[in-house]
Amino acid sequence: MEFLVRTENLMPPDTPDDTRERLRAAERERAMQLREAGILKRLWRVPGRNATIGLYEADDPAALHDALTSLPMWKWMDVSVEALATHPQERK
């Protein structure tokens, strides 16, 4: 199943810079692991916000939830998920 995932990072602004950098590095590393596993297909930044839009592929919503909660910044994320279905025009 494919999912459109919108995330906004809500980390408190008073988070120390070293903590913020450590978490960003860990987040990048985990995202690369999800890419290598074929779960994270595409990722876009949202201009002007600390937000992303991602195209994920997982066996089911529970597997997607596991992938998202494995992200180091999970506890500071506001997340919305839309399950995607193939449009009839996309079928061959």
C-alpha cells in the first residue's frame, strides 16, 4: 500500500543546538535505512515550514506506523497520513 505522509517538526525552539544536530543526523540515517528498505519512496520539503511530505510504501497501516515511530524525531512530529489507491487512469 502507498501512503502520503505529511509531517511537521514541532521540536521546542529552546532545544539545545547539539541535541538538535544529533537528532537531525539520526533522522537522516533512519530515513536512508527506510529508503534502502523500499519503505520511503520520495520525500519533499514544504517551503517556509519545518515540514515534509513523503510517499511511503508499507504492507499495511500497522507497518507504516512502525516505520514512522522508528524515526528519532517521532515524538516531536505532527503527522497526517492518507492511504492512496490506484486511479483507474493509472491502470494499464
